[in-house]
Amino acid sequence: MALITTFFAFLYHLPQVYKWLLKPYYVASLFMSLAFLVVRKTPGICEHLASQREDGNSCDFDWREVEILMFLSAIVMMKNRRAITVEQHVGNIFLFSKVANVILFFRLDIRLGLLYLTMCIVFLMTCKPPLYMGPEYIKYFSDKTIEEELERDSRVTWIVEFFANWSPECQSFASVYADLSLKYSCAGLKFGKVDVGRYGEVSKKYQVSTSPLTKQLPTLALFQGGKELLRRPQVDKKGRAVSWSFTEENIIREFSLNELYQKSKKLSKGRAERATEAQFPAVSEEEELEAEPEVQEEEEEESESKKDK
């Protein structure tokens, strides 16, 4: 059942996946993920490879290679159960395919294993996954502006993402967070981001770990009047992040975004009404009564001038 669901989800997002695969990062990842398959199946190359098959056919997988590939498929399916975006699904496939390729190449020939491992290291150091560049209503904070912005207006609620550009989880979450900002951002409910990988002081102040093995990236926090009211993922007494899935549905439910949005819309309407009153002040009944004789006199003067003409 899980396999069928994954298959239909892939078909649904196929146009988007096709667009991503045309980017250099994904083209290179696809090539590296299929490297062992290409080497094992290409005529002229596969004949010179070792094989443990009983029939001696070196251009086909032996039983151990099939076992490794089946184990890879099981791991990818388990990991993708917690994936929330198509980027994460595709990223998991590429990541574990490269791991399987390293094992398969080292098992085949240590020289090929070292060559492929070197290629992986170079790729990791030189190629970065493309960042989200779509529409969003998000304000980016620095270490000097975050505190001032959060405390500027106590009536404004802020949802702030603490992220790091090097984190794959943050990169995958970027499109989800952008969609939420487009749906819920208004005068009383605003969305912000701060790069804790760049601003270490912000990381320390708001207690968001940026270690390579951290489970706190990304972190979402709800602020009102500069005070933190809610955070996901939560951190236990031992300083470990409690596992939490950053799906759009979970965020809407946990942060009560629908309720916050309705309250914030009332704040926006109140501000608009006050601005209109300031621009066009209301006239009292006494002022209207005082103005009536003046208007009548002006009308009489106009009628007399018409008669004279």
C-alpha cells in the first residue's frame, strides 16, 4: 500500500520533478546515483568486471548486489514516510543511492570504490542544492534587527523560522514556509526568518543548536510582544529535540494559524478604520448645526446673483 501511495504521489508531482531534474545539481546527482548500474550494464566495460554469478555473466547483478539494492529500496521507503516535500523524497533517493554505490563499487574493486568516493566528496564540497526562489511574504532578520522587530508592536504576532543554509531539512522546508506566509500573512500576523548558521549570537540567545548532528533545524517559534509563546520542535530536559514533522497541516494545527489569522484580520480592519478617521475626521452634530446657517447664506447669495444677471 505504501509503495502504491508513493507511486501515485510521484505521478502527481511528475511535472515539478521533471523541472527540478533539469537543474545541474539534480542532473549530477542522477548520474552519480546510476553510476554502478551504468558500469555493470555497459557492453565493453562490464566484460572486464568481476562477478560472483554461477554462470560467470559479469554484465548482470549477482545475488549480493541484488540484496544490497533491495535493502536500499527498503531504507528509502522508510525515510520517505516522513518526507514532507517532493525535494525531500528525491533527495532521500539520491542520498541512499550514492551510499549504495559506494558499497557496491568497493565490493567490486577497491580502486573503483576510492574513485567514486572521491567524486562524492568533490560533489559535496562544490555542488549545493538549489535554494527556494519563489514568492513569499517573509522578513529576514539579522542579529541586530530581530529583537527590535519582535518587540516593536505588542499587537503583532510573529512566527519565526530559525534556519541554516547548509541544512537539507531547512532547504526542503523553505517552500512549505513560503506557502504558509502567502496564505496567512497580514498586518497582525507576520512571518520572519533568521539564519542561525550565520548569526551565532542569535543561536545562543534563542537556544537553537547548529551542530552538524542537530535535530533543531529548522525551528519554528511563535512570538507576541517579543516573548516566545510556542516552539517546535520542543527540547526536552536533556537538551534533545523531540521529533516533530514539519508538514503544513501540523504547523496550522499546532500554531492555531486559522484562529490567529482571524484575530489578526480584525486588527488590520481596526487600523484601516483609524487611518480613515484620521484622514477624514468625523463631524459632530454641533458643528453640523453651526455650519447649516452658513450654507443657507451661501445658497441665498448664489440665487440673488443669478436674479441680477
